[in-house]
Amino acid sequence: MSIELRDVSKRFGPVAAVDRVSFKVDDGELVALLGPSGGGKTTVLRMIAGLEDPTAGDILVRGERVNDVPVQRRNIGFVFQGYALFKTMSVADNIAFGLKIKKWPAGDRAARVEELLRLFGLEGLGRRFPHQLSGGQRQRVAIARALAPRPSVLLLDEPFGAVDAKIRQELRDWLVRMHDELSVTTVFVTHDQEEAMEVASRIVIFSRGRLEQVGRPRVVYEEPANEFVARFIGVLNVLELRVEGGVARLDELTFPAHGVPEGQGLRIGFRPYAVQVSRNPREHRYRATLRHVYFLGVLMRLELETPSGLVVRSRITKDEFTRLGLAEGDVVSFQVREYRVLARDGEPLGPEVSAMHHAGTLGEGI
């Protein structure tokens, strides 16, 4: 394993910023640490780098415990969120800074800087200063500087948070290509779910200092370990129902509730893509008014309001939206194809259930 954390905790006084976290990163992987602000992900990154000492547990790099190894000897490149470039140094001198510290010969330094300028698409910019560069160029210089001494691990803290959306997308694509070419074990922190899903080979999800789930993007989206993950990764419709006569009910919506005690509350969740919509108000059991339509490029997000005032979110392709001929204000019908029974944070979710399989058209045949 290139990086491994074993029951690592970090306390700042009475506050547990990281609580008994364990996970592994393989050689050559590109892994995202994802979670809301205050979740502990940056503290984990800083402990791997040696900038923070763990209160408990072990950190291993290439199988060797590094808890007591100073940051200078860990052979780890670290890129800070705000670039942290030296304003009075040229681009070339910024990239060469770590090589000077490690006393590389001048000829080797110059050759390595030229190699990185070419690799990172910064040719001709070596004599410029940071204030003469765009945000995307400054970020690439920061990463080039971290990679110059040929570290075994690259750590990135919110690497694209300081640039606009267009540049951020370009940098995401560039990071994936750079990683594929160099195969450097890379761990990056982000609070952007889309960024993590698009860039990382695996995602480590944090909440309040705890590790909630580790998995490939598709797995954490389609098989969330608990409700926090289900809500945090993507959009989730959540309904609070009560069991009456063997059926979990919320206003006009009903779900199968076999084996659930009478009168007990039941919470279910389903993704917007599981909500099937028809312009024919009689095709599916439930009626609703299409209140809002949001254009998302190739997708459309629909907000449906039932007669009782309940709002359900659906997501369909632009082509399907056009084929159906939908417009705001239309009376439509809908059904939910799959859903999950939700549990409290830290508890496993119920399996995904096909509502149509268990209940015909949702709510019938129960």
C-alpha cells in the first residue's frame, strides 16, 4: 500500500477533528477525500503530509510507519488551496525551489524545470511572475513545484477552489490526464461532489471527523452506506411516512410496509431519476402539477407538486423532456421506480427496492 491510515484520530483540545479513521490508497491511485466543511478531510491530508501529528493511530507510507518522520523526509508533495507561490520569484524559480532545498545540481534543476514547464503547458512562461498568470496557470505552477523533486505521493488541498467554473473544469480534465501520464499516487481534498465523482478512482467520504464510506464513484452513488452518504452524493427525495394498515403513507403517496408495526414511522429515499413522469395524467397512479423546470444541459430537473402540496423532484434527459412535450403548469402523472428505506446516520440503509415490482404501479396491489 502506498498510504495507509490505521485507526487515526486527531484532537484539538476536547474536539475530535478526526475520529478513528482507517483507509488505504494503492500505488498510482487518484483518491478524493470528500465531505462538508469541518468533516476532517483537510486534517487527514495534513497528517499524511506530516504537517499535523495524529493523537492516536498509525500512518504508513509504502508500508513504513511515518508518525515520527519529519515532513522533509516523507517525500510527499503538498499543494495548498491558495497556491502559496512565492510572489517575488519567477515561475521557473518557484518550480525549482524544492530542488534547491534538496541541493540538486544547477544543470539538473534547469532540465527538470524545463521538463515540467513543457509537461504542464507552461512553455514560455518561466520568466513570468505569479501575478502575471491566470488562476489556472498559477495552480499548474503550484502542482509542478510539488512534483519537481519526484515525490512518491502528491497531496492537493481543494486544488481548484480558487478558480472560476470554466477553468475548474479544464483543470479537472488536466489533472486526470497528468495523473494517467505520471502515475503518481494522488490524494486530493474537495467538498465538490461532482468534482470527486468525475476525477477520482475512489472516494473517501467524511462527516464530523468520521469516515462514512470508501468506494468507487458509482458504488457510493448507487449503494450508499448510510443516509448521510445518500443525501451528500447527489440529490435524494426523502419522505417521512407512517404505517397504516400495512401501508406506509404520506398524504396520497403509499409504499409497501410488510412486517412494519402499525403506527410506526418509516423514512424512504429515492433519487430523482427513479421518478417516472408522463404527460398523460392517467398513465401513472399519482397526479401532480409541473411547477418548475430547470435546464441542466443534457438533463432537465423537474419539480412536481402533488394536490396535497408535497414536492417531488424528478430528473429526465432533455430529449425525453422534448418528446413528452412538457411545460410548466402541466398536470402530469408519476410513479417511483425504486426507493430505499432510510436509517439514521451510521446505520446501514435498507436495500434498494423496486416499487413497481413490489407494488405494481406504486401503491397498488399491496
